[in-house]
Amino acid sequence: MNANAVASALAVGLVGLEGHLVEVETHVGRGLVSFTLVGLPDTSVRESRERVRAALQSCGLESLDQRTTVSLSPADLPKSGSGFDLAVAVSILVATAQVSPRLTESTVFVAELGLDGSLRSVPGVLPCLVAASRAGVRRAVVAASSAHEAGLVPGVEVLALEHLADVVGHGGGEARRAVTLGPGTPPRTRGEADPGPRGAIHGSPDLAEVRGQPLARRAAEVAAAGGHHLFLVGEAGSGKTMLANRLTSLLPDLDDQTALTVTSLHSVAGLLSPGTGLVRRPPFQAPHHSATMPSLIGGGVGMPRPGAVSLAHGGVLLLDEAAEFSPVVLDALRQPLEEGVVRIHRSRATARYPASFQLVMATNPCPCGRSGSRTGECTCSSLQRRRYVSRLSGPLLDRVDIRISMHSPSRADLALDSAESSQAVARRVREARERARQRWAPQGWAANAQVPGPWLREHSGLDPALVALLDRSVDRGVLSMRGADRVLRLAWTVADLADHDHPDDTDLAHALALRKENHRGTG
């Protein structure tokens, strides 16, 4: 067999959501028969030797009877996952002159190999091809099941194939298709319903179903209009979870850049269903109160995976029964709430994931859930109640803009309530967000919750008397400095909903009421 001795193909390595081009170099030469893979691969990448070997043999492409060395460059970049399989196989085939080198020109290969040579999709195809496109790559070879996801990246020609033999054919070579015995996994027939991402919430809950809670519904509207975090505390059965579940129905569709980022995050997490386009609706995540740090913030064995805070990027993260979460896990939210990103450090690399979400925390006022209830007597001692609420730290609550106490509505409350639908409220939210976007666009902000407090005080044209009123509240200890800044942001959102050019006394009073409705009475 005449060999070119050295050949290369391009793959993509993901570190967090950031993709890096990886050159897969293969040298085939004299020496003891071996297959060596170098370049900081993890266990899943090292296992590609056996997958590639079996796939090549299944296709009649015997080529590993010499000394074969495969190098993944840059060598200091950690490599994880099975997405390097196809690039390794192609580089070996080019090195052994079984396909033309033209196959690899400005082409990236992202797919896992089955033992029979079939191409299988891998998580993260979308961010891989986005990174390849930015690096100037103009063509990608992926598994047929990744075709739709790969097609979301403009400017990249996608070659979606089912088998390694198809890849060889495009490279001018010949290979046979292995026959897989056994039932295997039946393909989904055309027209069969897609099951949707794991954990997806189907249907469209409507805000009109939350009756007898006008203040809480108004708080949800303000939160949606300004991108503010929301804290709901109240007795069991008062409607906290029902209200929180309907917040996303008030939010507008994601813009193009956010939709691309959200879709990439779901792709990396393996939650993107075949045939799914860009995720346009704000995502909703509601982890159980037993969630661990890796599941909420991100992490895991090997390259860190995105957690619930990142999967909620652009949408809502609901922590129901918030006081039941581990305090250590809850306090880990403070950094992403401030910065909008999560950084997960490992000895070999640091993974960075976007995590700009609206936090909604809902909790009972005590372990039995009946404190302040009109329908039942609380059985908890005062010490138990203090210990229960103290699991939510002051620094965490200080980062939450809106705090609302909820009680089970009476029959009169239900009779007098004329609840608006999500569609009607969402229209006002959309208009308020557009006002904020136009106002803050020169500074690069999209929502009131993103504007720094000092900038609001000095450059937004606020009435100095309103600022002085807030400063007096800080001096009296009613509000912290961070709390005062959040009240300013809330006042702008209330003004946007009322179509005011600037917040007035009424808007500020409304914002203070939304901030100070708190079972602890802190700012």
C-alpha cells in the first residue's frame, strides 16, 4: 500500500461553549504495529481508537497493520467526547491514500463512528460549526441525523451522510457497507411526532388561571417587562408555583443572537431534538430542591457540562421550595446573578457558559407551610420558622429585585378578580421592553435590570428629588445600596409599562412596594 506518510483533517474541540479547531494529524510508517493517539485526549477520545479500528475493518478499509500515530493539535487543549472519530478515520484514510486529500480542504468533520461504520450525531454540533465558520472553514461533514442542526449555521456547506462508506465515496475511494445484525434501533418514520427535549414543558399555561392574586400578577408583569428577579413567599396553596410557571408566557421571543446561544447550550447538553430549529421561546428550568451543585451550576466528570442556570439562559430559572435547597448551592447563584456567566474550573481547563436568566424563588414561610394561613394553624415554633427562612441568605435575597407575600385567596377575592390573559399582559410587556431597548441601546443594554445603579443615578436624567428620597431610605437602613439601585431599575420598568418618559413619584412608590413586600422586612 502506498502511503502519504502524513495527512491531516480538521475537527472541533469544545471547552464550555467555545469551540476550537483541532488538527488531527496522522503518520503511518514502519515499526511495530500499533495505533497511538496523543494530544491530551480524555477517556472518551482515547476510546476512538477502537471505534475507528472496527469501523475501518467493517468497511473493508484495512489500514492499521502499520505503526500509526494520531496527534490532536494543539496538544495543550483538552479534548473530550466522541466527535473526533470521523476526523481521525479520514486522516488515516488520506495518509494511506485511500481517499483524495481534496476531501479535507477547508472541511471540518464532526461525528461519532459506529462499529459498523455508521455516522452518529454528537452533542454540540451547532457550537462546533459556529466556531469552524468563524475560523474560515466553509464545509462540514456531519452525521445525517445532525443535518438540521448543522444547517442552522450560515455560510457553511453541510454534507450530512449516514455512513463512512459515503464519506469515502465523496473522497474518490471505495468502501463496502457492513450489515448490522439484530433489531437495532428502529428509525423514526416520516411524520412521526418528535418527543421533544427532555424536561420540556408542553402546553401554554395562561396567567388568567392565577385568580385572586392581583398584586402577585402585577409583580410578574413588572418582572417580565424589566428582566427582574422575583421572590414569592406564602402559605402552601396560595399559587406561588402556578404564577412562576406562567412567567415565560409573558416574555417575548428571543432575539437571533440569544436564540443561537440558547440552542447551542441545549445542543451541548444533548437536549436538542432532531429537526429542531433555533430555540425561539425563552427556556424554563425548574430543578428539584435536592439538586446538587453540578446539576444546578454545571460540572460533572471530565469536561464540565452546563447546569440548569445555563440551560435557563434567556429564560426563567424557578427554584420552588427554595428554602429546601442546600444553602451552599443557593449561594453559588450569587456570581451568575451578577455577571450573567458561569465559570467552572478544572485542572486542565476552565469552561465558561452563559447564564443570564430571570430567577424566581418560591417558598413557604415555615416548614409546615401554614404560617399566616386563614385555613389552618401553624404548628412550627418561632425558632423553627427563623431557621427555615434563614436558609435563604441575605446577600442572595439582596440580589432579588421584587419580593411579594402571597396568601390563599378568599371567595370574595376570587369573585372580584378579573384576571387578564397572558396574551394581553405579554403585549404590554413587549411594548415596555421595546421602550427600554431603544433607551439603553447606545450603552449596549437590552433591559432595565441590566443597567448599573450608579449609571442610573448620574446619567439617566432622573429627578434629583427621587434619588435623594432613596438615599434617605439607605441612611435609615430601610434599603441597602444594592437594594436602592434595584428600586431605581424597578421604577424605570414601572414607568415603561405606564408609558412615562421618566419615573415619577407614583412609579417610585410602586417600585418600593414591590421591593419591600418581604417576610423579613429587609431591603
